[in-house]
Amino acid sequence: MTDAKAGLYEGCIANPDTIQTGMKREDMPEMLLQFHVPALEVDVTVVLYFSESAAPYSTERLRATGWEGKSLDDFTGIGRKPVTLLCKQEPYEGKITTKWEIFSGGTFNTQNPIDKKSFAARVAAITGNAAVAGKSGVKPPF
């Protein structure tokens, strides 16, 4: 692994032929992708999980790499596009570990759009605070 600082990095699939698939558990198919991170001159591993709940997100991340297939036995296009990788530092069993993910902001898809004033009022009703920015001392997650 690398001593990379937490943050966002551009990366591309190092070699589509090195993609590995397997099972973490019976209900957890997984795919291991090797990415090259030019800014660090390292290769890193990203794991995508395909459980029932994780599959839509993993599929979205796989599409971000350029995957054009309709089935996960067809890797056509994987690696065609560079992606943004998120490097995270997380505690695990008393040690700090480095974890890499394909950064995906997701897509905005709501069936009930509302105007800004209604949105602000709704957030205030949920949080009990009309001024959600800067007053709590809590840093936003971005």
C-alpha cells in the first residue's frame, strides 16, 4: 500500500486484464480493480462489492471507468476513462489503514423537486436550526 494522504487523485485502470472477481461471502461477490495513480506513481487496489444493496453503487462506479457491458462477464470499455479516486485513512483494529474508492458523487434524481426557500424551510424543520452553516462548530463532510 502507499503512504498517500487522504484526498482525491486521478487514476486509470492499470491493466484491464488484471481484474479479479471472487466472493467475500456467499452473498458478497466482489471485484478487485488495479488503478495507476500518476501523481503518486503507484498502483492501488479498489474493491467493488456486488451485494444486493451495494450492486447499484458498484455498477455506477464501474461505469465511471468506461465500462459499456451489459453483463459483468463482459468488461468492454473498462479503463477507457480516467476516474477520480478517493483515498481515505481509516482506523482498523487499532491501526490506520488506507482505503481507495472510485469517487462518485452520484446523480441527482428526485421525483419531488422543490424551490430553495421550501428546501431551506424543510431542512430547518428537520434539523431544528435555520442557520445550518458555520454555527455548530461541526465541519461539513466535504
